Amino acid sequence: MTISRTERLFSYAILVLFAAAALYPVLLILSTALSPDRIGDTGGLHFGNLADAWTQGRFGSYMRTSAIVAVLVVGLSALFSIMAGYAFGTMRFRGSEVIFYVILLGIMVPAEALVVALYFDLRSVGLTNTLVAIVMPQVAQSVAFGTFWMRAYFRSSSREVVEAARLDGAGHWRTLWRVLVPMGRPAITTMLVLIFMWTWNEFLIPLVMATSENLRTAPLGLAFFQGQYTAGTALLAAGATLVALPVVIVYLFLQRHFIRGMVEGAVK
């Protein structure tokens, strides 16, 4: 099928239009973050706004908490999702379909519908206002998606490779970690990036489960910073830039594997 010059130009124009619509809010926040925050300041780029927001908003403490939560959630979710996805994708056992669809409820039921009941359950065992109360609900949500994602990968993986590993005497554990996991690096990387983004941007669960300032995550800290500096538009934009920066860095480093995993998932 031959694409004409007009069709190609029209496709590029649509892509440029969508790219401009996506980049405009980002560039607007960046320009605001680097603009003068006080009347009488001279023009130019004010990178000092980032340092002021970091210091005044205590983003160092908040981002450290977010990093700890993200590492725990991503690590535990990846481990459980890979093992559960392998079980549901390669094995047939009694009740497997029912159990799998029960797990999928974690995707279909929003956190807003469960967070109040979950709070009282965790409070009854003395776990509220702890790191566990922030991490474990997000692990449960992420495992639901991760199991669905990894099951699709394992079901589409090469049966010949798995059978060859079995003939060589490899059991399920060795086949999973020595054969299928290295082959599925793009799919796993995509899952890790998505879980990291969701965990880093999570607002409701840390807000409800933890009241201590030491347990505030970066998005939660930004909300309190906004209440304190409502008039300081540049400082607010600088704080938002600091909170979003780790997600951007992770995506830029892993974008090749992320895009490959998304494309392979769409094709399969």
C-alpha cells in the first residue's frame, strides 16, 4: 500500500498538533517555575526558585519518603506479579480462571471505593500512620495489574523455548528466572515504569493512611506547599517541577524498553 505525499503531510500535521497539545502544559509550568517570583526581580531564568522551593517546601524529606515507598512497591509488585503471571500464564489448575478474575478486581475497583474501609481495617491492627499502611495497599493494586500484564506475556512466550528448557532438566523456577524473565525484559520494564509512575503520583492512600509529616510523599507535600504558598505561583510551579522530575528521568532512561514493551503488547 502506497501512501501519498498529502496523506503523509496530513499525518505529520496531526502528530505535531497532538505533540504541541501535550507539551504546552509542561512548557508552561517550566516557564512559570523559572520566572521571577517577586515584583521587582529582573528578567531571565530564575533557577533559584527550584532551590527555594526545595528548602521552603521540605521536598528533600518528602521525596526521600516517596523514593522509599516507590522502591518497596515496585520491587514487591514486580516479584509477585512475575510469579503470579507465570502461574496463570503457563499452568492449568483447578480454579485458576476464577482466582485470576478475582485478582482483576484490583484493577476494576477504584481505590476511592475501598480506602475508608481499608483505613479502619488497618487502624484496628495498629498499622495506620506507618510505612506499611502506605506501601501494602499500593502493592495490592499494582499486583492486580502486573499479574494481568505478565500473564499476557507468558501466554504468548515461545513454547519451543520452554519445552527446550524442560528437556534440559530445568524446573519451573529455573525456567522462569533463567529463560523467560531475560526474554521478557521489555514487557517487565514497561510494567516497572508504569507501576513506578502510579506509585510516585499516588495521593489518596498516603493522605488517608498517614498523618505524620515524616511519612508525607512528594505529591502530598506539594499539596501542603500549595496551601502555604498560594500566592507564590513561581514557587508552586518549581515545586511541581521537582515532584515530576524523577518520573521524567526514569522514563528517559528506560524509554527504549518501555516503547518496545508497549508495541509488543499491542501486537500480541
